[in-house]
Amino acid sequence: MAIKLRLTRMGTKKRPFYRIVAINGATRRDGRPLDYVGHYNPMTNPAQIVVDQEKVKKWLDLGAEASDTVKSLIKKAAG
């Protein structure tokens, strides 16, 4: 099975908060992740993005694929 880096939704209704997780590709959106690698809060101004670059590199080296949204968040967090 392919491992993915993707967002899982947390928070309450109309107050989203997302965790960036490493998860099996076949698992549902809010299923049990293998590892937490960061979080994204779009409700703050500016949006809060926290990414553990070492964990992201570890998972990418192991063959994980990042979703398009997670790729853009990683770029924003790094720069």
C-alpha cells in the first residue's frame, strides 16, 4: 500500500483545523495515521502552518507521496 502525506480535518463545525499526517493511502480521511508531521490552521490571520521538516523528509525518503495541498503547505512553511 502507498503511504500518503495528507490533511486530516479536526476542529468544530465552521472552525476547521487540519493536521498533516502520514497515512496509508487506502485509509479514510480521518482514519488512524502512522505519524503526525505538522498542522495547519486557516482560521488565523495569517494562516498558521507548522511542519516538522525532518519527519517530512523521512517519510518522503520512505516513498510517501504528498498531496498537492500538503506540497504547497510544505513550501510555504519552508520559505
